[in-house]
Amino acid sequence: MTQTPYSPPPYVAPPARRRGMPGWGWALLAGCPLLFIFFTAIIAAILFPVFAQAREKARQSTCASNLKQISIQMLGYTQDYDDKFPPDARWMDSLEPFRGNSGELPYHCPSVTAASAPDIYGYAYNRNAAAKPNSKTADPRVKMLVYDSSTLTRSASDPGTSRPTEGRHSKGSNVAFFDGHVKWFRVGEDKDQNGKPIVIP
């Protein structure tokens, strides 16, 4: 029996290697901007409330500092005027000589004042204290002197009735007391654990 001589298959050259980026690479590259925008939107949605809360916390601190300065000016006024607090009419004007070298008057709450509206203030003076002697004040640590107010006019005064009912700073408001200290209160939390009022008009 005659064997057929072996004949190798003809040589076939491999296909030429493609140059450049493969198709999946171009698809990924085209999707990168969309992924970047998507993840940026998610991160922004998470961080914006945090930034807003931090900004309002800073305004709350500035407001508390303003009320602290006003209370110091009030006490300075009593030292020069027979121990009596200023009258309620134009009380901000009465305090101007007592601001010292502090510069700008601290009578504008940062949460309600805009640069375009300098006539908006946001603080009120307790009318019950007007022209009354400081030394005869009962419970000076709980009796409010100046506070956040929904009345935004200059030298606003009332018997404590204009405090923002929904709060101004993080669902609360600041109050300066007769002894000069300032405290923030959440709306409705004006009493201690025993039910005793922490804020007295």
C-alpha cells in the first residue's frame, strides 16, 4: 500500500494587529464624563445640606456674639444712667456711645440682613426692662433683655412677644439675659426639667 506523502497545510499569516485603542476603551472613555457628572451630582446632594447647616451654625454664632455685645452696652448704659436701662424708644441710638472701638454696630442679625437692605435689623428689646433699675431685677439669669425678633425694624421693642415662633437659627433663637449671658433655645424648650421657665419676659 502506497502512503501519501505528508503535505503540510499552506501557511496563513495571522491577521494584522490593529493599532490604537480597542472598542471597549473608546466606550469607557465616552462614558467617563457621564459617570463624572453622575457621581458629582450624588456628592453634591450629600454635601450641600451639610454646608448649609454649617453656614447657618456660623450665623447663629455671629448672632449670639451680636447679642452679647448689645447686652454689654446695655449694662454700660446702666452704669452711667443711675442703674437704669435705656428707654424702649430709639434704644439702639441710646447705646451707640457705648460701643467702644468695636466698629460696626452689632444690631443686624446675619440670618435676616442683606447688603441690599441695611434697614433690616432683627433684634428686639424687652419693653418690661425700659428705664427700670438693673439692681432690682428679679431672676436676672432667666429674664430676657434682648432677643431674636420677627420685627425687623430699628429699635424694635415688645414684652417678649416677637420672638420667632418657628425659630431663626436651626429651629431656635438666641436670647441675651439681664446678667449679660446669651443662650440659644430650641422652639418650645424654654423650661427646665422641673417645668420652671428658663426664659421670662
